[in-house]
Amino acid sequence: MIVAGAFDHILDLLSHSPEAYLIVFAFALGDAVFPAFPSETALIVAGLLSVVGDLSVGWVIVAGAAGAFAGDNLSYALGRFVGRPAQERFLRGERTHEALGWAERQLAVRGGLVVIVGRYVPGGRTAVTFTAGLTHYSYPTFAMYDVVGAVTWAMYGTLLGYFGGRFFHDHVWAALLLAFGIAFGVAFAVEAVRRLRR
């Protein structure tokens, strides 16, 4: 009952614009720097509420893409201008060290494609963008690929919620659970492929 009440509160909060668009923007921005932010969840819920609430699916995508681009650029700037001290102070874990090493190797080999793909991997987006700045990866190239990554990622999350909401219009909870299941499934599959390739 408490969980249902919390979800109802979140749904109510995200049902009203323009606050909802600011929340989506803030979650997408925050997740690019601090991976604990549930940005995909915010996009999916906002996409769902474009069907059963008062939100516009186009504005949700714009807010998500703008937040993702701003956050990725902040992470890039931290890597470029703060660099090693920030890595030593905030990114010291073994898993983080592995992610940064992977990102550095992939940027050297595949460049911009890694910037796009990294946006779809929770935690990977921070590692890729921070490492791009840390290694002084060309900013114009980074920004060009990051626009593509941010827009396609925002479309993916929002449309996942939107089409789930259209299909389950009378059963909002079923749409929400299906959308979350797909999002977690995609994240799990990407992580599994990454581990197998390594």
C-alpha cells in the first residue's frame, strides 16, 4: 500500500507541466554525472503520462535530450578540466576503474560510436564522457556524436513509455511494469554482451 502510494505521488508529480519537463531534464542531467539518478525511469513514466496524462511526448523527448546533452557535457568538462584529481577523489572503486579503462580503450579504437552507445549503458555514459574529457578527445567530434546519442536515447525511453501506455491504455500499471521490464532487460543485455566480449 505504501509502495502504491509512492508511485501515485510520482505519477501525480510528473503529470503536471512544466514541472514535469524540468524534472525529466534534471534527472537526465544528473544521471550523466551521478549514475544513481533514475533517468530512464523518469523518461518512461513521462512517456506513459503523455498517453494517460497531460504531457506532450515531443516536449518530454526535448527535455530528456537536452538534459542528457547538458549532463554529458558537464561530465566531459569535469574530465577535461578537473581530470585526475576528480578521478582519484570520486571515482576510486574497482568497477569504476574498469569502466574508465574500457571507455579509454574504446574511444581510442571506435571514437564517436562509443559516445553514442555509452549513453545507453547505465554508468557507462559517465565513464565514456568523463574519459573523453580526461583524454582530451576532440570536443567538436564529441559534441556531434553526443547530440545523436542524447536524442536517440531520449526517444527510446520516452517512446517505450508512450507505446506501452497506448497498448495498455486502461491498465496503466501493466504498461509501467512492462516498460520497466524492457528497460531493465535492455540494460542487462548490453552489460552481458560487454562482459562476454571482454
